[in-house]
Amino acid sequence: MGVMAAAQIGKSAVLLPALCVDLGLSLPQAAWATSSLEVGTASLSFAVAWLTALAGARNALLIGILVLTGSSIAEALVHTASFFLASRLVESVGYMLIVILGPSVMAFVADERDRDLAMVLWSTFLPIGFAFGFALSGLAVTTMTLGSVLLSWGAASIFLIVLWYYMPPSANAINLSPTRSPRIIWIFSLSFTCFAITQVGVLVLLPTFLSSRYNTDYADTGLITAWASASGMLGGFVALGFLKISPAHKSITNALRWMFAVGTVASVASLFALFTTSGFEGSNGTRHAMICAIAFNSFQGLIPAVIFARLPHVVAKYGSSDGAGLVPANAALSQCGAVGSLVGPPLLAHVVGEFGWTALSFAAAFFSALSIILFFAFEATIDRTTRGLFSTKDAACPRCPD
């Protein structure tokens, strides 16, 4: 479900040039229209616990699927910028329900010993969904009109109902009474905001960069961006493999911290190589851009994997040790990530419009530095108040040894 939801962002990102032409939008305006799918999560996530307490998690997910599907179809039927944006705003409510409740349900139905693995697996939904959206939209728009491409995505979203049908009915049993997240979660989540500004902003603008710098067509642009987006899974799988084969390491906390730091620094270095190097032209330039973009998102994939792996243990330390305790915490994390995803594309598009593509690297470095500072401020707080989330005597870490 998360993959299809994320594909709704990817589908529009690769269509940015077409949206500018068909709807008469500027690049920042088209970027706002693309990232507006995060409006619901950024502003209404506090209402998810209330809705699910009233209707049940499984039923609330069905509401989200129906809203996402209906508004996605509506986007294909409108022909003005204002109605397109209105449809995206409605679609954002369905997106919100899926991305907040999805990991909460996974954590609830997963065995306690595998909860962190399930959360890391969930962290890969965004790059996978982006990849599908980029690749399929890029190929389809070469032979179909913009409206037909969008209508096809709306029809494909109906498949989510099939997935929902096979969801365990026990998902409705989650105790989703609205509760307040621990304050430390917000430090944790703000780091995620800065990460999302960089990752989503760069991936959304990458098709425009490729077409403007190297004059690539829609199909090549979509495929290159899809490969770059899909490479984000590599970081998630690295973290997943580490947790799977080394669950009892006392040094796992430090290893995850190093993953976060290396992922952040190396991804920024890749952006400087992508946007500041001008000695490549034609096919060589396209190949260089693809390599740099893949390297960027491969390292970026480590960051959400670390954050989602840490989340259940943070909640267990400061809140509830069951799956229900993840709901308010995941809502806070999703809300902050959504703010970054919402602001990132238009903000970085404005930077590009004012100062050029090279300035994008410096902007990304700034937000990445903030992300590291906030993350390690969170880690320092953890170290002061506990022996570590993965301490050998930590009851919240059932995968650690006695």
C-alpha cells in the first residue's frame, strides 16, 4: 500500500515539464502541485488516532484507499491548475491515512522480536514507490496524453482494495486512543524533516535537471530517475541485513549512528558531483548524472532505515511497548517527514530559479547538516537518560542477549 501511495508523488514528478506546459505552471508552482500530496500528513496527522479509534485501523485504511483512488481519477478529468491542485489536496488525505496507519498495523501484527525489521522494511516504501512512479509515467507519457497517464494511475490504485481485503481483521483491534507523543520524538522527527527536504526535493527536481541540462526525453528521464529512486532500497536492505545477522551485537547502536552519519555525508558529496560538474555533455553527461543520482539515493536510503529501526525502541523507552504506542509516535514522525516532503521541492526549485543548479548542492548540504545535528542531539539525550536503547539489559530490545 505504501508503495502505491508513494508512486502518486513519483508519477507527478516526472511529469513536471508536461504539467508546466499543459496547465501553464511555473517550475516552483508545478513542484508545489507535486509535493501537495503531503499536505494532509503535514497538517492533519493528529486526527488519525481519533478516526481509527472511531472506525478501526483496518476500516480507516479502506477510507484512505477510496479517497486516494477517487481523487487520483479526478486529477485526470480536470483541465485547470486550480482543480488539479484541489484534487491533489484531497488525495493527500488518503495518502496520510495509508502512510501513518500502514507501519502501525505492520508493527502490531508483527512478532515483537521482528518489529524493528518490519519497520526497516517499511522504510523502503518511498524509494520503491518513487521508482514505479518515475519509470511508468516516463514511459507512458511518450505514447499517451497527460490526462490518460493520470487516469491509468487512478485505475491502478483500485488494486489497493484487493490488498486491504487480505489484511488481518485483527488490525481493527489496535488500541488507537489518542495520546501525546514523548517530547524527544519531536527532536527525532525534526531530523527526519531535514532529510525529507533534501531527498524528496532532489528526486522531484531531478527529471527537470536532466531535461534542461542534457536534453533527455521523457522515457530516459523517467528511467534514470526511477533507477535513482529505487537505489534508496539499498540503504534499507543494508540496515535490514545488519539487524538480521547481528541482532545481539552490543555495538548495534553505534553502528546505526555511523550508518546515519555516513549516509548523510556521502549523499551530499554525490550531489556536489552531480550539480557542480559541468565537464560532461551528451550521453557521457547523462551517464555521469545517473551514477551520481544513484549514489546519492543509495546513501540516503540508510537514513530512514536507521530512523524507523530506532522508533519502536524510543517508544518502548518513553511510552508504550506494544504496537499501539507506535501510532502517535509514527504520526509525529510522518507529520514531520511530510512537512519536509511538502516544502522540499518548491523550496529547492526556488533556489534553482534564483541561483542555478549548483546552489542546490549547498542548500542540500545545509539541511543535511541540520539533520545530523538534530539526530545526534536526540542520541545525546538518549545517552544521558538511559544506558542505550539497545542495552543488553534493555527489556525494550527483545532481540538483544541477556
